[in-house]
Amino acid sequence: MGVLTVPIHLRWRDMDSFGHINNVAYLGYLEDARIALLADGGYSPDFAGMAHMVVRHEIDYLHQLAFRPAPVEADIWIEKLGQSTYEIGYLIRDGDIKILRGKTVMVCMNMESNLPGRIPAELRAKFEDLMNA
């Protein structure tokens, strides 16, 4: 299994009145990890005229997390790879403690036609390296 590990820096503002990281903040953490994944694959917003759009998120909260200066880690990989869609898997952890497990379904959109388009070959090759076997 190919996994990219990304540090996730917690922000003071991510805490709620219960003193732990609010559930909404985790979507931002998944976005940070996803942008790192795309950047690692050579993607930029104008890459081959394609945009990558979120069509679905799924999150399982496994353990509470309180603010601290040291980052946690997000492991990120590709779970499924279609012609125009792909599914990203995530595990946010603090050492051996699993904080969150999540998935995001993405679709590549052709910016001219505003229709789904094929995942660019260069990005597909990188994603195949990160497939979760």
C-alpha cells in the first residue's frame, strides 16, 4: 500500500467550548492532506484544464483531540481509481492513537465543457502508486 503522510497543524480556533477539536475543523484537515496529495502528484489548478471537485465526504470520529502545538499526522492514499473519479482514504492519528478515519470521493471536471473528464495520465500514474491494496 502506498501512503503519503502529511503533518496536520492544529489551530487554537479549531477548539470548541468542550475543549476539544470541533468536528467541523476535521474537514479542513482533510482538505490540507488532499491538497498535499495533489501537489505531490504535480497537480496545479490549471493542470490539463481539469478541476478536481469534492462530491462526497465520509468521516468516522474515533478519538477526541485537544489543541497542542505539535502536529498530528494524516496518512492519505487512493482507495479507488476510476476514469474520472477517485476515492481518497485518510487516517488522522496521534502516534498510535487513531483520531479519524475518512474518505472523499473526487471527480475530475473539464473546465471548458463543465463535464466530467478523464484523470490526467500523469496524475493517474501517481495515484496508482498510492493505491491501497
